[in-house]
Amino acid sequence: MAIMCLLGMATNTAGAASTQQPTGNADVDHQVALNKAFALLNAPDPALRIVAFDQIPAGDRQQAISQALVSMDPTLRGTALASFFHTNKSILIKIDRYNIARHYFIDKIGGAFNIYTGNFDANRFTFSTVTDFNRTRNEGQTVVNLAQLGVVSGDRISFAADFANAGISKCIVNLLLDQAMLANHSGFANGTMSCNNNEYYTVQWVFDTPNAGSKNLIAAGIDTTGQVINTAVLVPFALMGLGIEALKPNNAPPKVSAAERQGEITRDLDLLNSPDPAVRLATLEVGVANGDRILRNLLLTSAFASSDPILRGAALAGAVGTAENIPITIVGHGSNNHYLSEKIDEKAYVFIRNFDQKSLTFDTITEYNTLTYSNQYKKNVSVPQSGMVSGDRLSFVADFNDAGSPKCNVNLALDRVGSTAHGTMACANGEKYAIESDLLK
């Protein structure tokens, strides 16, 4: 059934009830209609789920995000996560634990900090960040630091935090949605933070954090609800050439109707299941290339679930070619020595650069707990290495030079169903590991 009919049924049902009840029951009617809209988030049609989420009014957006973040549909979760960064202007990060003797960051900054976000790109799911922490300023000085970049990819959030005023120029935070945290209402995600002074921490994105410095930022003139930035805070932005746009969302393109949006998604998903293999491949390639992150994720998820090996290989190329980075997790040891896993905490991220759509080759830059990636500062980043997609296989070189193992050859093969790949990582120091990577996270 078309989205307009289903959404209309929810609205009309509430409207019919309101004609029989006093106007004082308007709140009840609204909640009834809202509950029916939320029920559509569990509809069997993936297009209907996405469109139903998009059509929920702005005033109920936070409830819709909460519902969608615990969905079994990964694309809906990613859409909800993107919507959070589009409609909320700050997140609170708490240091969970650290496993190093040196912890200068904790000494200077404490156990929590704020990240203020803006300039959300609805197509690429990227945003800018400004870092606020409790020792950013002395009395009478401004709070802001140099704006950095962040990205939402599936259930994962990656961004740079700038602590230059504390003597730590940059840290990279990688977070993954945590269903247990969401279920017990303690927060959204957990992950890691690696700083370019070689410190490494486990962190959480939480609902409430003590001593996070938010009072300092509000006092300095940033209204996180109205997104108003006063002249005092704008001065450093102007000096950096960023201006007020650094914390304002992009002008969103005109929205299509719910019926048009559902029709677009349904059409492409139907074409992806066409009996003609050429139609399947063309649909995936165009959908991945058109810049619509939500449609791209829906098509890739569907293609990864396909029994067509050529389509699955194309999905692998599409996922890698459009990814900012992909995660590598060590899940087993294939040698007696495992010095590397102790150094990188069994987790690394490989940044994809210069992907060639014809040869399916690319360059990689490896980030782990002692290294960070920046478009501007590359002195602490591994030397770019080469990689290639071939059918359902992905191979590349990861460079862990600063961890004592200069190069590791990574070979991954897609599982029979889904976007997860398993394989091995063989390193130049003789160590060997079993690894996995989810290409849509």
C-alpha cells in the first residue's frame, strides 16, 4: 500500500476520533496518530520504513530517532543516526577507561568533553565539529577551537576533536552504536579515541556527563537550541576563515513528496531484483554513485544479501569505493606471537583513498591507537599503501610501522550472506591474525 495511504490512515483515524471527542483530547489524538506512524517504522517494506521516518513531524523527531535507533533495519538506524546529527547540535563524550601509563589528556582535560556539530551534509552524512572542554580557556577568553570534520557511516560515527589549547592538537574518535546502552537509556555508543600524542582511550557517547564544559560554552554565547552564535564567539571563526557557517546546517534541497520518495526507493529495489543481470548491475552502480546515502545503503544491503555473485562483488566495490574508512577487527591469532594486537588493541581503521572505478584499485592509510588521520597533517600517518577489489575478495596492505610491524597483507572474502568479510592478516614480523570487517559499518 502506498505511503500516503498508510500515513493518511493514521492521520484520518485520529481525525475521525477528534470529531467525536472534545478538542481537549487533541494531545490524545496526536499520540494515537504518532503511535501509528511509529508502527510504520516496523513495516515489512523498507521503502515505507524510511519514508515513514522522514514524514514524522519535527516536533516528534527525537522520539522517532529513539525508536529507529533500536530497529533491526541497519539502513533505518543509519538514517536515524544521521537525523540526530542534523537536528542536534552537541554530543557529550565521556572517557571510559585507559590502558596506558601516560594519560596527559586526562590530567589536562578531565573525564569528559563536548563536541558541537553543524554543517551537516544530508547526502554525504558529513558534519563539522567544534570541541569544548573544561580547560579550553581562562576567564575572558573564547572557547572554540579549529573546526574539524566528522562522518556517519551505518552504525558508526567518526570525527576529529581538537584540543590544541591543551597541548594535544588532535584526537580521532570512532564510535559504534551500542544497543545495550540505548536499551538502558545510558547513552548512544561506545568506541575509541586515539590522540596524536600517542595516548589511547575507550570512550562513550552518553546522555549526561559531569564536568563536560557545556556551561562554559553556553556562557560564551552559543545557544545550542536556537543555534545562535554571538559576536564574541564568532571572532576566532572569522580569523580562521570559517565564519558562522561552520556551525550552521547546509541549506537542505527541496523535499520530494512521500509518495515520490517511496516510489524512487521501491523502483530501485525492484530493479535490483530484475531477472536481467545488466539491469541489476546498472541499478546498483547508479544508486551508489548518485550521492544519496540512504538509497545507497538500502541498495548495498540488498545486493550483499543477493545470491548473485557478480552483484555481491559489485556491492563490495561500491561499499569500499564510497567508504571514508573500513574497520578491521582481530578475532583470532594464527601465530604464537601477537605483539601487534597488543599494540593496536585488536582494532584498526583503514582509510580508502583514490579509488579507481575501472581497475577497482585504491590506496590505503592505516589508523590505529598511536596514529591519527588528517587531510592537513600527515606526519603521524602511515605511508599510503595499495589495495584491490576482485570479485568477492578484498586485499590491501596495512602499515603499522609505528607499532613495530611495518606492513601486513590483508586478505578478506565476503561471507555467503551479508556485508561482513572474514580473512587473514599476515605481517612482516611473522605474526598472523584472523580478522573480520563489516563493510557497511
